[in-house]
Amino acid sequence: MPGMNMSDEKANERAAVNDMTPGHQDAHSQHMFMTAMRERTPEDVQRAGEIVTQLRAGIEKYKDYHVALNDGFRIFMPNVPQPEYHFTSYRNGFMEAFTFDPARPTSLLYKKTSTGYELVGAMYTMPKRATDEQLNARVPLSIAMWHLHTNLCMPARAELHNADWTKFGLHGSIATKDSCDAAGGRFSPVIFGWMVHVYPYEDSLDKIFAMHHHMD
């Protein structure tokens, strides 16, 4: 991300991947902000259905994860065990800052299998400066909750490898600038941008636009 060195970027990626693991969003809500759900309208339901249809068509070829890799998607933390892996296209993410194409997500979401990866969903993004109305214009706020990773305290760069990660990072106990300053850390009120997950192969809108993949 702009303004961060590679050590910060890798630490933030790892923290964000961990924070997206099912069960973490409640325990660490001080590090996550989610949009409020609005009253659902027939128009929103119709628009959500159109998004899902276009997304399915756009990512069909990526059921073969090799195609995703060949198209420039990069795996976040491939050696860290995760319930789902984010394959991210930085080109798509850049384009999503300006235009929305439901068939062109920033990230693809995969489950690891014995033979590779199984495609289960995708993730759209918007810049952190986006308003609720701008988010709603892309994926209705009555259908899905967009989320931001917030209140990140990173240790001093010289302490990255020896830091107490019970205090620092997106799972850390430090969630205010004053506490971060007192610990000698570096505070960011928001990292990355807005994100929303979509699981287009599920059988209901609530499962399709869930925070995490529905597990039977």
C-alpha cells in the first residue's frame, strides 16, 4: 500500500487475513467497522441478483486457479493456513477505485483442497474515503455489510520482529492513538479500503453476501 514499507505491508496483510477468519470479527470489532444494514427493497434485491449473475459469468474461468495466477492474481500469504485464500489483482483494485464492474472483482476467494484451490467467492473494494451512498450504489447496504479494518497500531519498524502481537496489529489490545503513542507504536485509523465479500454459488442472498463463506 502507498506510504508503507514492505515489512509493514506484509504485517498488515497477515493481520488482515487473520482478521477475516470466521469468528474474529466479533471479538475484534474495535479493529473493524461495518456499514449499518438498511431496509431491504425489491429494487435492491433485483440489483443484487444482477451483480451475482455478472460475477458468476466473470469469474467462471477462474474455477481453474491456474488461470487466475496467469491473469495476474497473487495469493495473500499462501503458506499461512486459512479457511479461504485471497487471490488479489492489484490492477483490478486500482480500477475499482474509479469504476465498478461486477464481473471484475479485486480478489478471488478460494478454499484449499487436496489438489489445489476451489473457487468459492470474490471480494469487491472501494477507497476508504468512499461514502455510504457510494458503497450503496455498488452493492446495496440492505443486502451486504461493507467493512473497514481500523485502529491499527504497528510497533516501531525496528521492533517488528520482536513485537508483542497481543498488543499490536489487528488482533492487538491497543486500539487508540494515545495508547499506541504510549507504546511507541505507529497508529493508523484505517488501513486498506472498504471491502465486501460475495459468495455467488450459495443459494440465498444472506449466504451470498455473508461476511464469511457459509460452512455446512
